[in-house]
Amino acid sequence: MTGRRTDIGGVTVPVDHLIGGEWVGSPDTFETRSPLDWDAGPLAHVARGDADTARAAVAAATEGFAVWGSWGVSQRAEVMHRLADLIDANAEEIALAETLDMAFLQESMRLRLVGRGALNFRTYADLIVAHEEREWDAKNLHNWVQRMPAGPAVVITPWNAPFMLSTWKLAPALAAGNSVIHKPAEWSPLSAALLAELTLDAGFPPGAYNLVQGIGEEVGAALVADPGVRRITFTGSPGTARHIGHAAAENIVPFTAELGGKGPLIVFADSDLDAAAHRAAWQFDDSGQVCLAGTRLLVDASIRDEFMKKFDEHADALVLGDSRDPATQIAPMVHPDHRDAVHGFVERARANGDTILRGGQPRADSLHYEPTLIEPTSNDSEVVQQEIFGPVLTLQTFDDESDAIRLANSTAYGLSAIVFTGSRERAERVGRALRAGLVWVNTFLVRDLTAPFGGCGISGIGREGGDHALEFHSDLKTLMILDDSCH
Ligand code: NAD
């Protein structure tokens, strides 16, 4: 079946579910709108999955698993490499869909993130081929460890950076030999549909790769509660993770969660201040809709004024605009509801007596929110302790290194941290003292895909990246044969 398709700005996108290798509709749909032109009406009407859709997808994934999970690693790797090549070949369409759907900067998508998505599949294809089973002799036994595919995996993803984040979670699940059911976010479902379509040409067997569209509390909840599912991997908010965690516990299903962040960006007096200020102002990138962002600026009190002067210069130069325009640096926010939620944080900060140093208002003519900097009255202020997920930073000063570490580690989150210093010794000392899954010193966002990725505290459960994700998606088996017992 070909399924329904919708033309969005010259790219036609499937708007149904992909189940068992077929496009399948639902009686209901939900609408997605473009943040670039909200009042223009719906961009697409997308199939709205329900409990029946979830059941059908798990049944198809169970059949798909029987085939895909039995293939050798070279055969799986070949299909994944083919998918990576198809992603590269369709970069323009994927970039445009993402830009129209959730306002991601089109140039960034085209030049960086689509390629990173393809690299996720290549990296995991290579990792499974290179994997050697651990083997050793001990206690009169020859031992070895086998990674068995676990079964159908549900992959639930958020609306920010949806294409790249989806590939990052789907690639290890598929590489491990699991079939997948991908449920993208309802605010940005379209690039996932293009990806699903490419899997048909890449040569996955029917049911190995399934896409289900719909609302989280409806089809998402039904998927994670299905007893046929053997792995759940989720990226999103801590609140949703709690619901999914309950469902995973009910069926005793391993579950990873990549959740929100409230990272510090620490500037020591011995750092390259201009580089630090530039990077700090760039935390407004993607309108602050970045889990890894260093949203709490912690600056040595002795350099506060000098830092602020440079920060203001860089922040003043940021260009807010339409995400299709290559000159634009800051895109509109994803949805009016999210912009209003961000504004709610700022209004409560005002009422709390926190000082708004810059911004603090939505733009009247677009879904932009002004890049905002707040100096809180205390470290307990809501804007310091809660993830805002918008272009809102806080500014606090510290007296010495231990004060900086104390402030940095003082929220319930622990996803990432950024440190600026010119001292290698301080970099290692502070880096080791920070409670975060990722710490960058004098840089940001670069990561080798084989390095572990994940959060401490309420920022997550488990680690993705490299072999960490492959082990999560596998059932490890230890085989033991008594020495000299067979020939
Ligand atoms: P969200 O939790 O609202 O939704 C995420 C996904 O979960 C969506 O697909 C949604 O439909 C689905 N969902 C919602 N309720 C569900 C339920 N009951 N059962 C099953 N699925 C359900 O998050 P969001 O607003 O889309 O994303 C923003 C959040 O994601 C922020 O907190 C951000 O920090 C976090 N995030 C984390 C990372 C990371 O790697 N740590 C990366 C990106 C985003």
C-alpha cells in the first residue's frame, strides 16, 4: 500500500504509519503546523495511532524480529550502510521537512545534522562487524559472552533535533538485531516519516522497522505497556519518563531514558574570556531548545563586568529570523504553547524579584522569544533549578573554585557541563568534581559517537553511545564448557 502523502513546500512526505513494511492509516489524524508560519494552518494531517495501532505494530515487529534478529552481522551492516547512503542522498528533503516542521535551521540540518544521522547508522554497522566476543579460560571452563538480540524495541523521541536524535537511538537498536517501533513526537513527526520511507529502499525485511505516529499519552502509552516489547528507549522529559518507567516495570522491560538538563557553563578568570563569552551567547542557539545547553552561567566574580561586556557584544550580534534564511542564527520556537511556557518562567522570575538583564518578552511578529538573561535573587530561584528549554540563561558569580563546583552541582539534573579555563590542572580537577554525564572543557557539543552519553540524577537512566547502547539492546549470555569434556 502506498499510503497517504502530503506535499510540504515541494517535498512529499508520508503521513501514515509504517507497519510490517506497509503504509497503514488510522481513523483519526492530528495536525502539525509550521512554526515558521503558524497562522497559515496545518502543514499536514498525520495518522493518529491508537491502542489497535500499537498492537498491530508490536505484532509486526515480533514477526520482523524473527527475520532481522536471525541475520548475521555483515548482512545487517550492509542494510544499515545502504540506509546511511540513502540519508545522505536525500539530505535536502530531510532538511527542508525538519525546518518546516519544527523550525530547525535549514543550513545546519543540511550541512551537519543529516550527515550526523547517516553517521549513526554507519558507526553502528561498523561496530557490530568489528565486535569480538569475550573469551577466557577460568575454573576448568572455557567461557565466552554472546550478545543476543533482545526482541522488539520501542523508540520514543522528542520534538527537538528530531531527525538526528531518532537516528542515534534507532541505529544501535537495529544493529543489535532488534526490530524497532519508532514513535516520534507529535510536534515534529515529518522527518521520521521520510526516514521510515528510506528503510523500504535500504532492504530491511518487513516488520524490522516500524513507524507509528500519534500522541504520546495515546499510542505512546499503549506501545510501552505492550508485553510483547522487550526494550524501551526514550528521550524526553522526566515527567514522561516516570510514566514509561511504570509501564516498563510492569512488564520487567529494560528501559533507558535521556532526559532534561540544566547544565552549568563555568567561566574561570584564567580562561580565554572572549571565547567563553562567545560560547555563552551561543547557548541561545536553537532558541535554547537543547537539552545539553549550558543555561546557568557561573562566572568568577572578579571578571563579571569584563565577561558581561563581551557576552553582550556577542548576544547583540545574534540574528533572529526565518530558519530557511542562511543568515538566520536563532530560529523561532517550536510551538506557541512552548513559547508561552517559557514566558511563564520569566514572568514568575520577575515576580520573584529576579533581575531580567536582557530580553524577557516574546516577539509579536513570530514565534521567537527574545534571548533572555536573568540574574536570580538566589540559587533556589525556579529559573536556576528547573529546565526551561528556551532561550533563557541565568547569571551567577562565584568566589573560588569550590564555590563554582558547589553551584554547578546544586540542581537535581546532571546531564552536561561546560568549563572555560586556561589551566589544564584545573580542567581535570573541576571536570572530575562535576556531577554530569558529559563535561566539555573550552568546547561544546563535539562527541565521538562511541563515547558514552547520558545523564546523572533526573537527567536520565543508562548510557547511550558505542557499545553501551549495543549492550542495552542485547541479552548477554555466558556460555561455559567444561574443559576436556567434548571434542
Ligand atoms: P516529552 O516527554 O513531552 O515527549 C517525548 C516523547 O514522549 C514524545 O514522542 C511524546 O509523544 C512521548 N510521550 C509523551 N507521553 C507519553 C506516554 N505517556 N507514554 C509514551 N510516550 C509518551 O518531551 P518533549 O517535550 O518532546 O522533549 C523535550 C524534553 O526532552 C526536554 O526535557 C529535553 O531536555 C529532553 N531531551 C533530552 C535529550 C537527551 O539526550 N538527554 C535530548 C533531547 C531532548
